[in-house]
Amino acid sequence: MKILQEFKEFAIRGNVIDMVVGIAVGAAFSKIVSSLVTDILMPPVAMLTKQIDFTNLFVTLSGGEYVLLKDAQSAGAVTLNYGLFLDNLLSFVIVAFCIFLLVKWVNNLRRNEDVAKVAASPSQKTCPFCFSNISIKATRCAQCTSQLVDS
């Protein structure tokens, strides 16, 4: 029973629940990014590259001449599929760039919020003795020279 209690304490911790939520959101985000790459970004890339089909770029290591990769694979030939690698590499670069742009956008939003918070924080305070405005960092009033107590 002690092990069940320990497991319950582990599973209910905030960081474990946060991790589960992060994984679920990440899986959903992965589908969105995959769709962005496949359905939105790859068609123009295919048009620019004159619709080169990278999937049929391969070298047959076991001999024989095949035009299509699926023909070589169905014949049981050993192939070096550099076209599939190039396709996956291109997809990775596009996905990584999209994620970079998203993170950059989120960082800009955070930076703007931080600037707004700093701008909203006071830069001056009132001297409790002579009631003049002085810097928030001051330890002595510039007007009446009173020693200020940090409050």
C-alpha cells in the first residue's frame, strides 16, 4: 500500500501534470505544424523545384535497375534512399524554421509585456519629511537631506 501512496503523490505533483499537459499540447501542435508543412508550404516548394519527386532518388546496392523506389523495394533490392532523406531533411528545416518564428513571436510578446510592467512601475517616491518627489532608489532626500528608511 505504501508504494501506491508514493505513486499517488508522484502523479499528483504539479510538475507531472504540467508535463502531461505539455505532451498533449505538443502532440496537437505537431499535427498543426505537419499540416502547415505538407498542405501549405510544400506545394510552393514543389512548384519552385519543378515538382522534383525526391522519393524516387535512390541507389540500388544489390544490383539491378529500377525506376521507382517501390519497385526496387517490392523486388527485395537493398537501396540507399537518399531522396527520402532529402525530403525529410527539407521538411525538418521548414518545421524548425516555423517553430523558430513561433518562439520568436512569443518572446516578442513576453518582451512587450515586460516593458509594459517596467513602464508601469514607479520611478519616483515621495519623501516622508518634506513631501518632495525623489528617485525610488534614493536613500537620502535631495531636498531636505533626511535619511530615508526603506519601506
